[in-house]
Amino acid sequence: MSDTGVTFSVQEFVEGTGLNQLARASAGADAALAGQAVGRVLAAIGTMSFSASGFFDDNLAPTGTPRADATILRYVQDRMIAGPDASALQPDIRSRFLAVLEAGLLTLPDLGAQTTLVDGDFNPKNILIRRDSGGWHVAAILDWEFAFSGTPLWDIANMLRHRDDYNPEFCSSLMEGFLANGGDLPHYWERAGRIIDSVNLAEFLARGPSHRFYQFAHRRITSIAEASHF
């Protein structure tokens, strides 16, 4: 904290169940209800808006547009070419992927134009849910250190990155809950989410084979490069 010169955090215990358990559950009813609850909260997060996009400074004011389209391309290029594991991809795969990313970004509107609160790490491992007489509710959203002002597409892309591992009813109910509670998405949201999630794929890859999502990122990037589209 700037007032004391000492860094500290304020914490409290919150009772809840990790969303990972229900997102992957075989029981459709619980997965669907949990998805709706998470969608409602994601829509509520998006009701907080700012005067500009960007990461936050010490006073929680956005500092610029660090995740607009040109910045996304530069970041991914840097992680793949000059990152700590730059040799992870075959040169032709890397070149093809970057070309597909650049072309894909040109099809999207200005990603720096939206200025709502984005968690930045919105996925099941960071969400606690709790059940009461009214059904499933989100008890807590954890780990806000990556929060910024931008488009909710970032959080949706993060949440659905591993959608193939989740109960389909969880995914569809999450989107229903988001849209039914004021969330707004363009018709191209799924493709846009895959494009901007390249930032995270590049980061996973750069962290090397020991990272839990390294192999996933390698497969996803290679698949996109070979298909020449997102």
C-alpha cells in the first residue's frame, strides 16, 4: 500500500465449492444451474464501467489500451519469438499462426473501445459456488490481480477455453445466464474469443513444458496454424 510502504492483502474465509467440480460434472441439472449462476455474476461484473480501457494503476484508474488489437499481435509475437521457450514451435507453424492471428484481428472491431470491468482470470479454478434453498450461487470470485478495463470477451474466452472438458449444459447455461441478465455480445463472439485468447496460449507456451497448459497450448496453436483459421 502506498500509504504505509508495506505490501499486504486483506483476506477472509468464504465457504464454497470449486466450480471445477460442477463444470465437469456428469449431472446435467447441477451443471446447468451452476452455469446460470456464473453467467449472472459475469453480467454483473460488466455493469462496472470506466472512462478508458487498460490495466489499473495504484488508484484503480485505467492506464491505456494494453489489449487493443495491435498490442495483442505484438505481445504474441514477442512471447513466441523472444520468449523463454521461443523454440517451442517449428518456424513454419509459428509463422503461419502469426499470419492467421494478424488476419483475424483485422476482422474485429477495436477491442480497446469497450471499458467494462474484466476479471482477467475468469475460469472455474477461481470461482467458488455455494448451494442454498434458492439453488446455486457464486460465493466468491478469486484472484483479481489481472483485472483491467476492456471487453467481457476476455473473460468469456478464458472461461470457455477448455469447454470440451466441461458439461455442455454448463457452457450453454452460462451464456444464457449472461445474456438474460444484461450481458451483451456480438454475433461473432465465439471466433473473437478464440482470437484474443491467443495472448494466453502464447503465455502458456512461453512458460515451457513444465507448465500445466503447455501441451494444450501447443496443440491448439498448431491446429489453428494448420487450419489457417480460428
